[in-house]
Amino acid sequence: MPRFIAPALPARRVIALSVFCLTTAVSATFSMAFSTPALAQSAILEGERFHPQVGEHAMVATSHYLASQIAHDVLEGGGNAVDAAVTAGFALAVTQPRSGNIGGGGFMLISDEKSDKVIAIDYREKAPAAAYETMFQNEQGEAVSELSRYTHNASGVPGTVAGLALALDKYGTLTLPQALAPAIKLADEGFVIPPRFAEGLDEAQDRLKQWDSTRKVFYKPDGSLYRAGERFRQPDLAATLKRIADKGPREFYEGKTAELIATEMKNHGGLMTAKDLAGYQPTIREPVHGTYRGYDIYAMSPPSSGGAHIVQMLNILEGYDIHAMGFNSARTIHVMSEAMKRAYADRAEYLGDTDFVDVPLKGITSKAYAEELRAQIDLDHATPSKEIAAGHPLPYESNETTHFSIADDSGLAVSNTYTINFSYGSGIVVDGAGFLLNNEMDDFSAKPGTPNAYGLIGGEANKVEPEKRMLSSMTPTIVKKDGKNFLVTGSPGGSRIITTTLQVVMNVIDHGMNIQSAVSAPRIHDQWLPDEIRIEDGISPDTIALLEAMGHKVSQQEAMGAAQSILIEDDGTFTGGADPRRSTSSAMGL
Ligand code: DON
């Protein structure tokens, strides 16, 4: 029986209308428009339209049904959530090569209820030792995006194999060969191609076919496309995974796979060397911790900006009665957008790899700073982005991505987001090794002040430096309630990751949605620059008109994120929400 039954909407509508003092003109539009979307939204709020999967012992939610099935099988066979997560991570590298990977990197949060600990495994890619600040600029000092996105120098040293192996070693019960076995089988025997897989390779073919090594793997010998329903095999990838299973994770960094990567680099003028690979190590970090309406929020710390800014935005939004203001009402979207703008302005100024730069993390995530920022928000008018600069948190204290969530009844929960950056990363397959390399170097600021592929501005803190980790937005998040795992979430989506994750948290905590409704509901996004609220389909024209009357520019674009999520009810029931924005998404309970 779901606990999250939202109170009747009419009562909320009355509160919402009485709380705000609008100008007469806006007020008239507001009250007129408000009744229509409220009725439409009730089906989402009451969970009448979207229904989660349910499990007694465990839940998995991934972006591919084959990976979900494999993770489910691990749990059914007595493995724990970390075993299932690592096995799913390797399986996704086979079934979803546009984002699942061994040639990229990511972040994994693991919550262990028994020891009351949440740890963060940072397996983000690192810049090669020969990287330098101006490597993606031309002679005139202008940033050249082609260089940071589609060349061998676009790749950071991959972290996925070392990161997943570390998680397994620390918390798992399976051996690495056991965790790799399903992926090896899928790569070797192949799988039936789903429509999304075929469509992706069709759309990206101009870019991918430029490289012989990539064409050989993803297209038929005559260059034609694989069609949905056909079987797709990856023998080179199977051999690579088998070598890692036989020789251990360091094989990727010091064995034949490392040699293949180093040769690929040498043949194409890439900076990454065998020494860079041999030197790569993942790191265990403290996640960022904050609170929201009594819940404990744990999310990824730098080199991701995700944890800092989800906590910062939640701190700002905690000062409003979001529940009373209503789900996706103009007023709620307005304050969310204002909080988002201020957080992304700070991101541009302060965030970078804490192994290289000081980040005022305590200041950014403090309630006092949130209060200061909230005081700047005018409830009736948008603040133009040009009037927002990075704030002044307390000084520095001394000193196509894919997300999956897995939780079990031993008290373990795993929230993992990993990526090769764009769909298919750099588009370059390591010849003979069968996997795509990331283009994560584009997440550095090629030139401070110049936007990256997601329009994100970065500053000095995120400039290219040797062996530095590039700033990320990935936000694997675990919310605890009274010391127990409660919500496990996160998302792909570049700059939209932090705001997507924020909205799943708010949809559950503020709006009382069940987890399937919380991930399915229409989302919004504001990243300070460009100065606009980006919305998905499903926000009413009346709401848009109200936002425009407040001075917001509103732009409707394609769907954002894919937040495969889990909510654990008070009675221990696991509920899972697969994000419908990915046609292959799947949640499975046990
Ligand atoms: O680390 C980051 O923030 C980006 N490289 C993530 C890219 C991404 O989410 C692409 N997927 N949709």
C-alpha cells in the first residue's frame, strides 16, 4: 500500500492562491489558468497513471532490460546490490554502447545501512599527463570544440574497469570473473537489437563511420545498418572482457588492452600513453551531505558538481511551501528556476577537481548561504541571468551517460552514473579492443568562459591540467530517512542531470508521488546561461504564459534525463520506477 497519497488538490489550490501577492493582471491569468493543469496533474500526483514495480527483497532499475534482468538474476542467486550493480555495469557496456562503457568513467554511491556509511567511488576519467591548458584552443586562443569532442585527445584516461572492480572488491561477494560472465556471453553470443539501438547507430553514422575501427564494430561489412530484430555480436569486446576476467582489472591498465589503447593513441597523435593508463586509480570520497525537510541527502562530491548543487538548490527551496504551491505550477517552476540559476552561476565560478583546486563546498551547501540567495528571489519577477553572478559562499575551507539504481534487503543501496560523455563518446573504437573511447575532455573548460557541449560555462577552477579530473554534473544520489535507505536516484543528461535528480527528490518528498510518477512527470531546467527555462512537453500553455508574465523566457525542447530510481517504503517494500524517456528502461523487483 503506497504511503504517498497526496491530499486533495482543491485545498492546495486555495492555499496557493492566498499565499502570493501577484499584480492584478498576472493574478487574473493565474487563477484562471491554475484550475486546468491542476486537474490534469492529479493523475500524476495520485499515482493513477504511473505504477511502480514492486519487490519484497530488492529492486533494480536500469536503462536496459537485459541489464536489469542480469542484475535481477544476480540478486535472485544470492548476490547483493553491489554484485548486481557491477554485473549490470559491465552488461550495459555491451547492450548500450552509446553510454554503457569500459572506455569512460563515472561515480558510484554505496549506502550500507548496517554500518550507517555512505561512500562515493570516484572513477572519473583523468587528463593525460601531457595535457595542457590551451590544448583545445587554436592559435588565436579560441576554443575549438572539434578538438575536445571528436579526436583522440578528447579522451580522458578511462576509469570504469578500475571503479567497478573496486566496488566489487569492497562490498561484493562475487568474483570479478563471475561479474563479467554475463557481459562476455552477451558480447560473444550477441543479443537481439531493440529499435532504440538501431536508431542510435543510424543517427550517429556520419560521425561513427569516419573511423575504420568503429565502422567494423557497429556497421555491417558493406557499411549498411543493423536493423531492429537482428542479432548483434561484439567479438573484440568479448575478448577484451575475457582478458579482464582472466587477468584482473589491471589488465585494462597494464596488459594487452592497455597496449591496444596506447597503440590507438600513437597511431592517431593522441596524448594518452601507456604510463597514463598504468597510473590510473579510482578514489573513494566522502559524498556531499545535506538535509531536506528532515531527510538526509547524499550525492556525489567533486569532481562532480552534482552533490554540491543539488544540496544548494534543495536548501534554497526548503524555504518555500512547495507542496502547497503545487506540482509544476507557475509559482513552483519560478522558484525552482531562480534557485537553479543561482546554483549554476556558482558552479561556473567555483567548481573543479578538489585534488587541484579549493572548492568552497561547505559554504555552497550551507543553510545560511541558501537563506542569503533565497532573499534575492522576487516571488513575482524573474531575475535576469545577467544580474546574477556567482555568490559569496563562506571562504574556501582549509584545505549519453546512463544511470542505474539497485537496492536490497541487506541494507545496501547503489546509485551509479557512468558515461563516455556524448552518445558514443568520441565515436572512436580502440582498434582490436572493441570498445568506444570517451570524449570527457570536453567537460573541462577549453577556455574559461567558453561554453562546453551542454552550454555550461566553466572558469579557472575547471581549466585543463595534467592528471586532473574534468568537472562533471553526474549526481548519483541516495536519500535516507531515519537512518534507512529511502530513495535511490540519479540521471544522465549532461547539464540537466542535477536538475532532473532534484525534481525526482522533490516529486517524492514535496509532492508525495510514487516513484514511477516521480520519474515520469514532466521536468523543467534552468542553467543560468542561456537565460531561459527549458521545459518538456506536458507543462500547460497557461503555466507558460504565467511564467512569461513574470519575465521568464520559456523554451520547450526534447525530453530530459532518464532517472532510473528506487523508493523503499516504510514497511520495507521496494518500489522501482523506470524512466519512460528511454524505451529500453526497465525496473524489476524481487
Ligand atoms: O559528466 C558529465 O557531466 C557529462 N559528461 C555527462 C554527459 C551526459 O550525461 C550525456 N548524456 N546524456
